Amino acid sequence: TTPLLHVARSEGLQTPENLTRELAGSLRALLQRGVDPNSTDSDGRTALHWAATNPYGREGITVLLEYGAGPGIRDQEGATPRQRAASHGFDDNLRALASAEGIGSSTATATAPSQ
């Protein structure tokens, strides 16, 4: 696992505010050093996929998108980050991803890929 993917999956500190800030700050620090925001793990998941499934990932998603993370990248199961967020029920993450894709918040739902 690369440092970027590790940070996106991390739940770090124990308060929601700290978790959210820590994730976004760690991602930004790595991205500022030139880490590829679209690097993948062995399952084809990017940091954006992992941030989408992190309950504190909303600000991290915004940071990743600012640095060029691809919201349309599909993992080996065919899921996009938005589909991953939907399958976990993380509405804030869904809204952050939907805004990047130009989808209104009233239609910010996605279905998980069929298995």
C-alpha cells in the first residue's frame, strides 16, 4: 500500500473533526510532494475510492479532486468512488463526489456495481 492509499483509508484520531482535518491535511501534504492522486492498489482502487468509504473522507475527497483525482475511475469490481460511497451510506462523501461530477445534490445517489 502506498502512503497516499494508507492515509485515505486511515481513521487516525478519535474525534470526527480531528479525523476529518487529519485525513485532508495528510492527503494534501502527500499530494503537494507530487504523489499521483490516481495511483491504485492491487484491487484497482485509488485514494478517492478509499476516501469515499471513509466516514471522515468528505474534506479528503475535496483535496484529492483539487489535485486531479479521477472520480470516474473504476476499480477491479467496476465501482467508481461515488458507488463506493453510496454502498457505505456516506451522504457527505456522495455530495462531495456528485458536485465534482456536476450532479445536483438531490440526485447524488449511486448504486453499487453488481457482483
